[in-house]
Amino acid sequence: MGKSRIRISDDGKILTIFKADDSQDKADAVLYRVRQIDSINAEDQSGAEKVKLPVMATVVNAEKWNSELVGNIEVRYADGTRDKWTTKGSCGKPRVATDGTVGWTIFEPERPAQSASYNIRPNNTLVICRKGSIICRVQSAMGFVEEWAFLKDGKHFVVKSRALHGPATVELMETETGNVVEKIKASADNLPNWAAPYHE
């Protein structure tokens, strides 16, 4: 009678099933790959980030912090396969540029707010990746990123951030370097085109 052993990933997914025949002492073990119907495991996508085009990114294994989803970033490629790009569970607000560049914010651990009776999780670090490699890591002007997006050309992105209170700041940054090209208050009159969607 054969024996079966199952290997399971950290998040509970079945990765592989090993079947071995007693009479052959595991030497003839046969590996069966188990694929989920709606997703392909990151293990199956090893190296895919270097050749495939990301078209969408979502937060998976998520928990809710206020109204924000915080977890890991899963990328969907143009061919429909998926790949998990992060593992620490502290990411949110993923965005994908037209050229496949992917970015997200990092949420800090929960901590008490100074001079306040509630807890906070700043998310002012943005990570920008292309083909699986980080091309820049930036800090927004204020501690909490409310909105952000790549521009159509993919060469720039816009970040709207705010402190615990007060007006928001909108920044235009270079995708390749993270350098700030321009910065303006979201409440200013006659905002430039890149900042206009973030007016308040």
C-alpha cells in the first residue's frame, strides 16, 4: 500500500503531494502538483516577475485597519497567472503603471498617537518595483498616504498625504528615482493638471 505526504505553505495552501510506494522505498516517489482553480501559487511563478507583464495588483491575506486593507501584494499578469510579491503582511494601496511597474505603501506597526487616545499606523513609505526589483523607495511629505497613482506615461507618480490633522500635500515624483519634481498643497487654487484630481 502506498504512502502519501502533503506539503503545505505558511498560508495553508497545498503545494505538493508526494506519493511513495513502500516496496520501492521512496526512490520512485512521484510528485503531483496541485493547482488552485482561481490562482497559481507564487512557487509556480518563480522568475515570472522578470518576464511577465503585471496588469493588476491586489492585497491578499489582508486585515482591515480602519478602512484600509493591509496584507501582502499579489500581482496578476497579462496571461492571467498570479504571483505574490511580498510576505511580511504590512502592505496596502497597490497600483500598477501601464508599463507593468508596481507600487504600494508600507504600513508601520500600530502604535498610540502622541497626545491622543487612539492608535495609528502611518503608511508614508512607498515601494516602487519593476520586474521584481525595487527601483525606488520614497517617503511622502506627510505621515499618512491617502491616495496615490501612476501617471499615464508611467514615468511619474502622484502622492497625496496628510498628517493626523490639517491640509494634505500633493507631490509629483519620478518613478525611476523617487525624486520630488513638484509639491503643492491640495487646497491651493489653480492646481496643475497632475494635482487637480486631488484638490480639496
